[in-house]
Amino acid sequence: MLIVSALVAGSFSLGAMAAPHIAPLALTWVRFALAAAVLWGFLRVRHERVPRAAYGSLWRYVVLGGLFSLYFVLMFEGLKTAKPISAAAVYATTPLVTAGFGWLLLGQKPTGRMAVAVWVAALGALWVIFRADVAALLAFQLGRGEAIYFLGCIAHSLYIPLIRILNRGESALVFTLGTVIGAMLGLSLAGLPALMATDWAALPPIVWITILYTAVFATAASFALTQFASLRLPAANVMAYTYLVPVWVIAWEFTLGEDLPPTMILPGIALIVFALLAMLGEKDRARRGRMVQ
């Protein structure tokens, strides 16, 4: 999940560079289509087949892929009126909502230590997102765009515990391919007009670089890694790593030539790292407890 947070952060930086040249829905649909092709190629190379039992419940992929595509559709719709900094603040609620779904659907009631760690990480993420500007944080208001995006974040949060519920023994690679195809089908309805209207031959190179990166790394690889982690970690732990995304975005922006943010954000980064270390310590303590028993 540490790797996933870094890969996802790269899509924000590259996506911002490509956004003026292509409709987000068109980019996302092609991203999923290419990711599906890459995953299918991996399956062929590894001579891995889809279990026959999976064909009898293909609706699972439609549900999971539909939730993920719904997240992207609502995110782009919300960003029509919401400012990026406000949307980032809304995104910081995702691990908390995921923890709630994990408790309701899987009975994964977080310990007191885990609950405190998640809240500390949330505070650190908000501090980084608002670049240590307390006035900007206090002035945050939830508008129509933010409310729409929050619904998308709920869909994203529900997706994580459902992975464990709906998996029927498929490998992470097979399960990811099914989810990506399901997401692509869901996006087809919303993105068809944008796909038809895009002049693909006139797109600048940054768009194709972004499509390739988001398809291979931010979609295929991150999906597979998230599926792998979701089958082994509590839902709250999986999503908690998303708090690191703003930190990784700063690193990506600096690598791409942007200025570093003010040093006042360092306390926020320290809070995030401290909270994640506390979560890892909680996992190790639980493992030792099982060994003693």
C-alpha cells in the first residue's frame, strides 16, 4: 500500500498536466481499457486462467467496477465547481468512511490505538493539503461540488471491504482484471460522448504519457496491489495509506520542476508517518498475540 500511494500520487501530477487537453472521462476510459489489455497480457504470459467458478458470478466484477467508475465520474463532476484543495480535503475522509464500512460489513472494529492513529493521520493530511495555512483550513466550506465528490468517496470506501466479501478465491491478478473491465463498462455510459468528441490524433505527447502511466502503474499495478493488500489487511489499514498521497504529490511536483511547499507542512508529514508506524505496530502486536495463543 505504500507503493500504491506513490503510484496514485503520480497520476495527480501527470493528470494535471494532461487535463487541459482531454476530457477526464475520455482519458479515464482509455486508461481502463489499456489497463485491461495489460492485465490480460500478464495472465497470458503466466498461463493463468480464470477459475470456472468465477464465470457463474460475474456480477461481482460489475458491482466492484461500477463502484470504482462511479468514484471517478462523481470526482470529475464535483471538480467542475469544487476547488482542488477542497476536494483533497474531502478525499482525506475516505479512510474514516472505509473503517466504518469495514466495521459494518466485516466486523473489523478498530482498536483504540488504530482509531487514534487514523484521526492523527487525517489531521496530518489536512495540514499538508492546506499547506499549513490555518486560515485556509478554517475557511473550508462544503459546497455542491464537494458534496458530489464526497458521494464518490463513499463509493470508493465501500469498494475496499467488498473486495474481501466478493472474492471467490481468484488471484489478485484475475480479480483485478475483472474489476477493471467492470469499471470500463460502467464508464462507457458516461464517457461515450467525450470519447466520440476527442480528436485523438491531435493530442500532445503529455496526454499519451499520462494515459500510459495511469493505465499501467496507477490502475493495473495499483489495483493488483490493493486487491492483494485488501485480502490480508483490515479495510481501515488499506485506506489509511491514502493519507500519504499528498506527501507523494509534493515529491512528484518537485521532481517535475515545481517549487517545494513551505517548511511549515513538515509537522503534518510527521503526524502521518507517526500514525502509519502506529498502525504497523498494531499489526505486529496482533500477530504476536496469535503466536502466543
